[in-house]
Amino acid sequence: MVERGDVLASPEEEEEVEGMEEEGGGAAGPRGRGCFGAPIRWLRMLSAEMHWSFVLGVVLVYGVSQGLGGALSRVATEYYMKDVQEVQPSEAQIYSAIVNVPWLIKPIWGLLTDVVPVGGYRRRPYFVCAGLLSVFSMLMLSFYKVHLVLALVLLTAGSTGVAIADVTIDACVAQNSISHPYLAADMQSLCALSASIGALVGFTLSGILVHLIGPMGVYGLLTVPAGLMLLLGIILDEPHTPNFDYRQVNQRFLDAGKAMWTTLKIPAVWRPCLYMYTSLALSLNIFDGMFYWYTDAKGGPSFSKETVGYLFSIGSVGSLLGALLYQHSLRDHPFRDLLLWTQLSFGLSGMLDLVLVLRLNWKFGIPDYVFAVIDEWVSQMVSRLKWMPLLVLSSKLCPSGIEGTFFALLMSIDNVGLFSSSWGGGFLLHVLGVTRTQFKNLWLAILIRNILRISPLCLLFLVPRGDPKSSILPSKEVASEEETEALEPEKIELVSLVKHTDNGRSF
């Protein structure tokens, strides 16, 4: 999940929160100390403050659609490409990047939800659209073994639905963070907990479900999260604003684009952006090569579907622990110092894959499954530690007036880096001759990837020396007053998620 900056509350709002907690409305109240009672009272408090449909929407989008559904979809798609479409690992790597293209253009979805209402509503129609897209694509994939090209189109359509729902609920969260600043941290906790719990449950069940009903059957089950997005669009509480003047849409798009371009030209902004892109792009994603090796009966350990699901669930726990470690111990460290050590650790953690593929773990008497669990846990934890300061740095680069939209742009730049990583990893697997049954050079692919993971340290000078408490942007306002005024009436405060290692390990 993406960490957003906390919004400071006024003294009056702080007194209101303290009063709520003393009455037992918050999680810290005297009556909120029970293991089960406190979360229930906390959810009731959020529902009372911001309407129950908003709380339900966060749980459905982050927990059910992205967490649970994303975990099921990831494992099902790996087996769908391997067993149903029978493609090579290098091809599967490239196809996975194509499916994630809708996440590259998230600022467009964000601007649409912010400035183009449909039928007088700015959020509800986009949830309905997201649900319809996902339901149709999952139904088609579950009923028929379609051609590979059509399968990619349907998978991309499903990914588009998830991305639109993600952007839309982020806009709702940002709006409520403005109207209820004293609850901003609670909303982020709700988002993070929903996604983490959903992913943990999804990965735990994924292998079992793929084994029992196959990947196409899992796609059929994924129509349930998609249908819930459709339901959310119907029940969401949102004011109706008829008689919208659509002639102003083009101008608002132009204003947003001009403001973002002006900001990107500032050296204090484009230099860290270049480092972030390079850091992601050079960490070549060879996940499908590792996945095919995991499940191979001859060259690999021949892990079952259930085992693969459990491994990914362990990875979710490692990612969550990485976020907690950063929050409690590392969040105040300077960006450059922290990125130096996390990038080094990221490269070194990749050596665990090399030990596993070369079966060096046998020399220490460690079974493949046990070592794979350690590998997945450590890799996901280090990956999260590397990712967190980049997210905080991104939030520091956003100018006043277009914070949300510019943050979405930064996340799209990061998604382009992940896209480049997947394509580069697929090309590397192809060049080294790693196929469905040939893994002779897989160790070499891992070694090259690990070396490239460390190479971005040569560009570390592009990252500012400051810490999260210091200001990075120049004191002079980036966006002109005219541009800011043009954007503020529509509250373009979108805060977007990047599709990252929560739903897919970057091998």
C-alpha cells in the first residue's frame, strides 16, 4: 500500500477526537481494549463520522478486490498461462506487463473521476463501470478456453476495472481526509489493514482453490469481488450535482497537464524521479522463470499448488512486517542513507534465490520448502523496506494545489519502471534460453538481476540528503495561482496506489 502524508488537525479537532476516545468511540477508548470489541467500535466510529457506505467501500476495494481478489488472480493467472495457454516463461513475463498497462495511466482515470461526472455523480458511475468490466472479463475467461490474444484482452479489461475502482476509492479517501483531517490516520490504517488481511487470506486459499477447481474456476469466483464493485456503485452515499457544464472539461485537463509539466521540470523533482524509475526498471523481474522452476517435477522442487499459495502468503506477512519496521524504526532516517542500505539489502536478498536454484541449501541440510519460505519472507520484507522511503519521497515532491494528481503521476512513473522491469526480465529469460522445461541458465539470470539491483546506487546522488521532516521543493510555489484555482474547485486530490510487490513479488 501507498503511505500518504498525515493531515494535521486543528486544536479544536484534536479536542473533539480526545472527547470521542474518552467516550469509548475510538480504538483507544476505555471500552475499546478488547481484542474484538475495539475494532468493532472503531469501525462504528468511522461509519458514524463518514457514512457506512464509505467504510464498506474501503473494505471492498482494498480488502476484497485488491487484497483477496488480487491474490487469487495472481496465482490463477500464473497457472492459467503455464497449464492452459502453455506459454514460455519469457512470454508470460511480457504478457503480465501488458495486463498491467491500465495501471500506467492512472492519472487519466483519476482526472476523469474528479472532473467528468456522469449523470450528476462523480464516483458512483465509475464503480459501476469497474464492476461491469471485471464481471464480463472474468465470466468469459471462466467459461471458455479463449485464444491467447483474447485472453490478454480480457485480463487487461479486468485489470482496468480494478485500477478504476482503486483510483475512485482513493479519491473518496482523499476527500474525507480533507473534510475529516483528524481521522486521516485512521483512514490510512483502514486501507492498509484491509489490503494486508485480504492478501493474506487470498494467498492462503489460492493454491487450494486452483488445485480443486483450476485457474478458470478461480476466474469464475473472481466475479464475486467484481460484482461487489458494481454493488458499491449503487449504494455509495454521494451528493447529486446535475447540470454539469462539460465544456470546461478540456480546460481542466489542460490546466492539470500544464501544472504537472511545470513541476516536473524542476531539478529537485525530476532528479529523484529519475532515480526511482531506474531503481525499479533495473531490478529485472524474472518471476515467471522462478515460478516455472518452482513447479517443475524434474529440474525444480515440484511445489504443489497449495505450497505455492502458502509461500505467497508468507510473503504477505513479510511485507507487512517490513512496513511496521519502517514505521517504528526507520521513518526518520535521511532518504539517501536509508536508500543506500535498503538497495544493498535488496540486491543481497536476491542471492537467496541463487542458493535455492543451485540447491546449495541441501549442503546445510535445509529442505527446499523451508528455504523457499525463508527466501519469500526475507525478500518481501526487504522489498517493502526499499519501497517505503520512495513513497514518502514521492509525497514530498508534490506541489500545493495539485498534490493528489501529481502523486498519481509519480506512481505512474513508478509503474512504467515496473513495466520496463517485466519486459527486461522476459527478454533476459529468452536470451538465456530459460523455457518451460529448461532451467540450466536460470542461475545466471538471477545473478545478472542481482547485479543490476545494486547498480542504481551509482545514481544515488540524485536523491536529496534531507529526511522526511525537511522540505524538498523550493519555497516558491510551483503551480501558478491561476492553475491552482482552476484545479481546486473540483478537489483534484487523488491519491493512487502503485501496483507493486504487495500483489506480485519482483523476482
